[in-house]
Amino acid sequence: MNRTRLGAALRALRQASGKEAKAVARSAVMSPSKLSKIETGRVAPTVVDVERILAAIGVSDEVKAEYMAAARAETTEATAWRLVRRLGYHRKQQQIKALDDSTGLLRVFQPSLVPGLLQTPEYVRAVFGRKGLSEEQFSLTVSARLARQQALYDATKTLQFVITEPVLRWRLVPAAMMAGQLDRIISASRLGHVDIRVVPLAAPQTDVPAHSFVIRDDRMVTVETVHAEVTVTDPRDVEVYVRKFKGFSGAAVSGDAMRRMLEDIRDEFLGEQGSAP
């Protein structure tokens, strides 16, 4: 299937399913106008758009494979953050939740921030408080981020996190709140389907962090840069990120050793509180 004909093909698929455009758009976490523009060829759908539309329609694995192959004809896409802001950060969080719901193996590498699924409400507010949102948008976005965290308790999924030590010391919130944030990570690490690892600064390294990324199964990688979110779907490129994740995972501490490390850092934060005049 030619990528340029993908929109019309999606429309035909939806119509054959008997589902109304509004219902599909709602399930795909997009506006009816955007779905209409995709179906009429006025907007080229991203890989993520196509995946959500197919999930909303409900198709066989064979049909999904055919349509996703067409969507991946262009295998690297970038969405500028200014466009995300125009859409609404809360809608972006809803879109990510839809992706989380369809992902069995989620691998997150973070050298910058505590991963979103592990953030406390106070940390979430600090993250989005930097973006100059209106009070309404801020409230909607924080709520949407926290709603995403339901995925953390879905035992049918495998969630793997690799975090670098500086993330745990970066004072995005006051010391007492950082202590609470570390307790939250320690608690999540005890879930059977969750693996949290920390790369210590003292460990010898053969690689550099560069930037954060998320691997969804072995089909998609999202990378956050300063100006845009980049989506990668070429299997050869996805494998590059899988290898990088495995490398940092192997250099990280996990289990009880990781929890002791976080407890020590937490106690440092708490000690600051105790020594305050």
C-alpha cells in the first residue's frame, strides 16, 4: 500500500467496520476534524496515529501489519513541542496512555528526569510548572499524567526502567519532596512485573547517556529532544536503542542494592531537613 493513499484506505476500513468517525476519533484520542483530515489526505498520519486508529477500529493482526508497514514507509518522524502545546499537553498524555495500554514490554531510559510513570504528584507539578500553562491546562495535564500511572499496576505488562544517578539528585522539587519521590521509586520497584535499575556515577562506563528514550515492545522508540519528540520505527534503528538500553541496564544496580542506594540518597535529603535552622 502506498503511504500517500493510506488516509483513504483507513477511511474505507473504518466504513467497512460500521463505526462512526466520531467514535473512532474518540477511541484514538484525536479530534474528529483531525481524523477527517487524515482520511481525506489533507494531513499525513504519523505511525502513532495509524496505530491508534487501527486499534479503535479493531482489525486483525494481518490487516494491522499491512497498514503499519505502509505507515512506516517513512521511518523517522519529529513532532515539535510547539505543536504539542497547541494540541494541549493533557491530550498528549492521553495519547501516550493509549500507547501504554497497547504495549506489553515498556523500556524507559532516563538520564534527565524521573520517568513519568514513577513521578509523585509534586514532581509532576514541577515538571509541567515550567511550561507556562494556564491554570486550566496545567490542572488537566497533571491529572492526565497521573491517570497514565495506572499502567504501573497492570501485572500483564513488563516495565523496565533504567535511570542515571544524577536524576535522583536533580533538585526539581525541595529536599523533602525529593525524599518522597525516592520512596515512591523504592515502592514501585517491589512490584513483580517492574524492574527499576540505577546507573551509579561511580560505575565505570563505556557509553554516554545522550538523551532519554522509550522503547515500546520492539516496534517503536520515542526520543525527547529539546525542540521535538522523535518517533523511530525502522527495526534496524529500534535495535540500536535496544542495544543501548541493554548496555546501560548491565551497568546499573538493581534489587536490594538499588533500594539501599536510593535510601542513602533519600536520607541525605531528609538530613538536610533535620539540620535546617
